[in-house]
Amino acid sequence: MEESGVVIVVEDDPSIADLLNGYLRKEGYRVLLAPNGAKGLELFSNNQPSMLILDISLPGEIDGLDVCREVRKTSSVPIIMLTARDSELDKILGLELGADDYVTKPFSPRELLSRIRAVKRRTISPSKAREEDQVVVSGVTVDFRTREVIVAGESVPFTAKEFELLSYFLRNRRVALSRRQLLDGVWGPDWYGDDRTVDVHVRQLRKKLGSSFPLVTVWGIGYRMD
């Protein structure tokens, strides 16, 4: 079987780690296991993973949130976070760490695999509304071919999900989009979870694109890019 990529699983519960290891290997992934945050960061530094699966509650001084924060300083690799409680999900969303998806325990391995496949499918598809490989809006240059965003002459790192959301807005300019439409268009119609993740990602876009970028709130509906 052709290798699907490298997945780093940072999980301190041996039973969950072994379960994920088995299912992911059957899907063709090479799996690297880390029982704590420090080991997870070490594996990330020494490899080129196609995805990270992080448990939030890890032993030691470095938890899953710390790992996500450190990884996001240098990489937009997809990250799926495992949460045990709604309060942890609130913390993830509140900290705006840039995770691509969230799965609440207990979960079925099939559910997680479905989320992984969905994250892998999230690539920018050709659109009739976008005939160019590059667009410029309010001084911001978006290169769809290289997935690079230039703000004020500087390249600004975007996570995979942030870039996909920005691209979706660009393909639907001047259209008021509800949170449900954004979830279906960017996260996929099979995705289920808290729609607050849309608000979190929009805040991240605004922070990175600057206050002059025309991404506005449409009260009672959602958002629109003018």
C-alpha cells in the first residue's frame, strides 16, 4: 500500500494511542507516537509530518495547547485536537491556536478517520469565479498556486484552514455568507461541531490581514467580503 503520509499522535493514554496507531496504519499512514508534549515537539522537529493529532491534557509542563502553539510558529501542518470536555473546547476556541479540527472524547476511530480524510480533502479547487492564480484585494496579495499571502509587502503565515476560508470568501465576494454556509463550504457538509470555530477563524483572518481588509460582519447572518 502506498504511504498516505506521516501522522504524529501525541497521546498519553496507551490504549487510545495504540488504537489510533492501528487504525491509521491500516489507512496507510506511518505513525509516530509521543506520550507527552516534549516528545511530540521533538518528533515534529525531526520529521515532516502531514498531520498532528494532539490530546490537550498531557503530562508534564507541555500540554497539547503548548504543542499547537509552538508548531504554529513555523508550520501550517493540519492539526486535529482531542478534547475530553466542553470546557477544553472553549479554551481551544478562546485561545485561537489555529487547530484545523476538534474531536471530543469519547470518539470512535471511524469518526476520527472521517475527520482526517476531510482535512486532507480541504484543498483549493478550481473555480470559474477565479480565473487568475493571484488576486490583490486592498493591498493584500493572495497566491493560490503557492498558497502564500502577502500583507504590506511581507509574507504572512496562514494555517491550511485559514487559507481555505480566505479563498472561500474570495470566491464568493460581495455575498453574505452564514456560518452554516461557511462550515459546509470550508469544513465540508459532513463536519459537525461548534459553529463558533467560524468566528475564531474570521478573527484570525482579520488579525493577519489588517483592519483595512474588507471582511465585514453581516449582523444576523454571518460575514461578507466586499
